[in-house]
Amino acid sequence: MESVTLGKTGITVNKNGFGALPIQRISDEEAVHLLRKAYENGITFFDTARAYSDSEHKLGLAFQGMWDKVYVASKTAAVTPEDFWKDLQTSLTTLGRDYLDLYQFHNPSFCPRPGDGSGLYECMLEAKEQGKIRHIGITNHRLAVAEEAIDSGLYETLQFPFSYLSAQQELDLVEKCRKTNMGFIAMKALSGGLINNSAAAYAYLAQFAHVLPIWGVQRESELDEFLSYVENPPALTEELEAVISHDRQELQGEFCRGCGYCMPC
């Protein structure tokens, strides 16, 4: 079973992360079934956010009493210290646990730093000192913010869109994280649904040993696809290379990933 280590965090997990945004669209029972099935088949990294409505609640239902067996990453979109602490406490209470393995700033418009006047990074440091979070990360859709986060040395992980439709700029980000031993979490590895060949997506990302893809899962059939690749990983054959080449010609560029972060666009 292939594994990946998230940079300096030392977090080592199956090279399949579970993106828990889509489970907000299904029932508690369905979500718990999916989450536990993922865990029972080797997936131990679960990514959620305060903004994902009841996603944290469903993770709490699935993994209560076994938090030592899984890693949970959550996020805050807070822009004030008051809201930071409110979000963190709500996440911990909703999950039903004492700490988060990774806490991430959720797509901020700037890179929080100590002394920048926002007080946000200081909150992260205090939360870490209190034992409420283990590691500090940032997610973004802006290349400039991502670059600054890497250069700052303040963050242990970067979560950024990355797929076989990504351009050289994104590839450079991935390589920069590798060189600086910063964990790279690949969101939107299926480009918000534009990529419909999961084998090609999986095989492409498998080339990057330090990258952890998080697959957004809503249906059991989707989970089964990715679980099948754990034991039988698809190779980047000529056939899959042709799929990637075709999709790049058709889709690469300024396309909509359907995430809504740029609204109003």
C-alpha cells in the first residue's frame, strides 16, 4: 500500500485522502457508512472544514472513540481572532475531540503572518501551544498567496488545486513544496468534475511521491473506484496518456472548477 508523508508534520498516510465536503449532501447513516468503509480499507486522512455544514458532525459520528486511528484536518475562514476561536471550538465540539491534527486557514485573500495586524497567525500559535491543534496549514486558490505561504516558512502544509489539467505554475508550486519539505495536499484532483477518468487522475498524481490527493466522495461507487486503486494502482499507460492529452487540449486554461470561491466571478 503506497503511503505519503506530509512534509515536516510527519503525518504518514495512505496516498488517498478523503475529501469530506460532499458528505454534507447525504444522510448521517450514509456518511458514516462511507467514512468507516474508507477507514476499514486503509484511508486514514480526512479533510473537512467549518464551512462544510454538517461534515464535521458526520465525521464525529463515524470515528468517536477511535480518534487515535485517523487524522482529521479542518479549516477556518475566520478573519478576526474572535471568529477564529469560535470556529475552532465549534469544530472540536462538533467532532467530539480535544484537538485537530491539522488546522488550515481556509482560502484567505492574504497570507497570515505574525505581526500583520490581523492576529490570525498568533491564534494558530496559541492554539498549538494549548494542544488544540497539532499542525498549521493553509489552503488557497491564488498562486501569489500560495507562493508567499511557501516562502514564509510559517506553514507545514499547503492545500491547492492540482490535477493533470494544471499548468506549469502549479507544477512549480508542487516542486517548491517538495524542496522545502512542506506537505502538499491536492484538492480538486478531478477539477471539480471536469475530469471523468479517475484512473488517469490517480495515475498522474501517483508520480508525485510527496503529494496527498484528497478525493471528494459522496457515493459508495466513487469510493470503491479509489479503493480499487490502492491494491491495483493504474499505470500511466499510453492509453491513459492519450486521455490526459485529449483532456488537456479540450479543458486546460481558464476553466470553472465549480468551487464558487471566486464568486461573483
